[in-house]
Amino acid sequence: MRLQNRTIIVTGSGRNIGEGIAHTLAGEGARVAVVDIIRERAEAVAAAINAAHPDTALPIACDVTNSTNVQEMVARVVDVWGNIYGLVNNVGVVDRKDILETDEAEWDRVINVSLKSVFLVSKYVAHCMVDQGRGGRIINIGSTSGLAGRTGAVAYPSAKAGVYNLSRSLAIQLAPHGIRVNTVTPNRILTEAEPGAPPRTWQVTNLVGRQGTPQDVAAAVAFLASDEADFITGSDITVDGGVRAG
């Protein structure tokens, strides 16, 4: 197991890609803090992980856009497991309107969840890693939407574009402390739509010929979290079935 007894926080892990990441990391031996804004979702995922891998998952309800909540969450993880080895900033929300229709409240909501949370959680986890003096891993989940414009969204592509340069800056700033920072970029991963959003009817148009799954993303995350990726920082792994190749 590549991540035996290493403590890793996964935000937005109460469903979809985050849930898949949490399960995969636990399967690699990690102790996983399952962080979600909805307590019941975090508890359900943690219970499922603990059923397969006893005493490896800790559910925590946290609003990752709130500095106080984030600091309390980080302190809780350290209190239970003594240290933090890794962080996966996965949480994000999508807007579905163009700039003529998007109001300020929606812009702020998406930017706060999809970008500000990455700043806040990375900041307080990095403080912990630096104090520990043993290095660590930060892995931020991007999106192909952050690499190109979209017709039906304005805040989400902006937030995800910000995640890339934030990640590069963190890689530079935290390198002296042995902390590796990278991104993983998915495209159209097969997940449930957000509550209230229209059903997803995506067509497979990639080179692989199938839709991506949360486990595809999780495999890349597990690699970046492992010792095998010790020489990789400030980089990105694209998990898109080859969409960007053309």
C-alpha cells in the first residue's frame, strides 16, 4: 500500500469525484478525513470506507469557505491522527449562465466554493505541514473548463483557471518545506448532477471512447500523493480521455 498510515484530507468528499478519491486513498492505506458541508454525506461515505477499511475514515462537516470552520477542521484532524500528510482540494460548484445573466451573488458563491476554499484550506494545512517539518502533498482538482472559455458559465471557468496559477504559486512557495503541489484536470466525469441542476446528457467524444469515472481521477490523485511522485511539483495530470489532444 503506497499511502500506509498517511493522513489525507479530501474536501467535498461526500459524493461524486471526492467520494471516489476518498475510497481509493483509503484502499492505498491512507487515513482519510472525509470533509463535506453536509454532515450526513460525510458520515455516510466515512461509514462505507470504515466498513471496508476499519478505522481509516473520519467524517467532518465543514464550510470550507469559512476561515474559522477550516481552522477547526484542520485542528480536528490533527487532534485525532496527530499529523497531516496530504490534502486534496476537490470541492467545487458550477454556474450555468453567461455574463449577461449571472448576478453578483452567484459569482461570489462559485468563486468562494471553487477557488477561495482552495486558498483557505491550503493555507492552514500548509501551516501544519511546515510546523511538522516532514513535507507533504497538496493536490488540487482543476477542470478543462479552467483552460478554455465556456458558453454557459462564467464564474466556474474563472475559478478553475485561478486554481492553476494558485497551485503553481503554492508549489514555488512551499518547495523549501518539502511540500509538493500539483493539479489533476478531469473532463466530463460520470457523476450525479448537483441538486436542482438539469440531468447530464453528455456524449462521449474523447479518444478513449468511454466516459471517465471518479476512480479514473482518484488513480491520478493516489499517484501524486505517493512517493513515486516525489520529483513532480507545479505540474498537472490531465484525466480527460484525450479530449484536449485535438
